Amino acid sequence: MTDKLDGRVALVSGSGRGIGREIALKLASEGARLVINDLDADPANETAEAIRAAGGEAVVCAGSVTEDGFAERFIKTGVDSFGGLDIIVNNAGYTWDSVVQKMTDEQWQAIIDVHMTAPFRILRAAQPIISAKAKEEAAAGQEVFRKVVNISSIAGTGGNAGQINYSAAKAGILGVTKTMAKEWGRYKVNVNAVAFGPIRTRLTEGSADGDSTIKVEEKEIKVGV
């Protein structure tokens, strides 16, 4: 472990598995204290235990990022557990693909909600905490920088056949990022987006017969690239 982020409080949504887990482990290795989230409690607890086993600090805030009240609970967990809020990584999400003529309203809305509405709600819930801290630090002559990283995708920058919902949401999060950078610059918050290409996770690594699925809130979602 290093002390690059010593004492900083980081919230990473969807950090029980895949990309989110690796982000959380990396932040913890640099000294950050983590709030781990996953739709399912078991993988969230496993990530938290891995951080603790390596000498770090982590707590769990399990549940769907799309639930009413989740954003406030997520932020409160960080503040109540560690006394602050320094880093937010909006990572949670999944894919539910279909070509446009076969995509249902439910598919469209579910993906928009998890990839764009949920990050918006988390950032909205964080604003009073960040604003108050920034004003307090400015009054004391302190310069403290905070970070937001929104996870986008090359599907959002270039589109992808069969993913109109996902592509729209990931393009939308770029607009969210640019707007928040302008709104929160005065608070010394750096807001950025990272647009990944294909990365091997349970969402992309399908079975040989092409029938891999994951369960999301009682729905069986086909996955694999």
C-alpha cells in the first residue's frame, strides 16, 4: 500500500465485481477508505474483506443504484463511516441488448436509469456535502481537490449496433460529466469520464453456446460478446 490517497474517502458503485472491484482495490492500495456497493451483498462484502485483508478500510452499502433513496444512503454511508467524501466513481451498470425494432420500453428505461439517472442522483445527493466542505476549506485557506470519475464506453462515443439504450446512456454520461465539471469547478472538484472498450468481465465473457445470462433484480439478462 502507498499513502497517495491516505485518509481520502472513496465511493465506488458496482464495486463488488469486474471493473468496479479493480477500481476499489486500486484506490484502497493507495490509502483511500472505501464504500463498496453492489446490487448483491455477497460480492460487495467479498471486495470489502479483500481490502481489509490487505490492511485497508472498507464498508459496504449494498443495493440497486436505481432504488429510490439509494443515492442518499450511499453518500450517508461514506459520511457516517469515515467523516467525509472525496472521490466518487460512478461505475455500476449492465447491458440489456436488442436491435431497435426488438427493444422494449423496459429495456430502454432500465439501462438509461442505471447508467445515467443513478449517477445524476448520486451527484445530486453529494452536492450539499461537497459544497459545505469546500466552503469550510476555503474559509480556512485550504486547497483540497476532490474527484468524480464517471464510467462511459466507446459505445457512447461511437455507437454500437444492438445497444441503442446503452450507447445513449453512455453518451449521456459524457454530457453529465461536462456539466458537472463546470458546476463543481468552483468547489475544486475534478470531474472526468473514462470510456472503456471491451474488457473481460462477466458481462462480456459469454459461454461457448452463447447462452450466458446474469440475474438483475429477478430478470435474466443475456450477456456475452
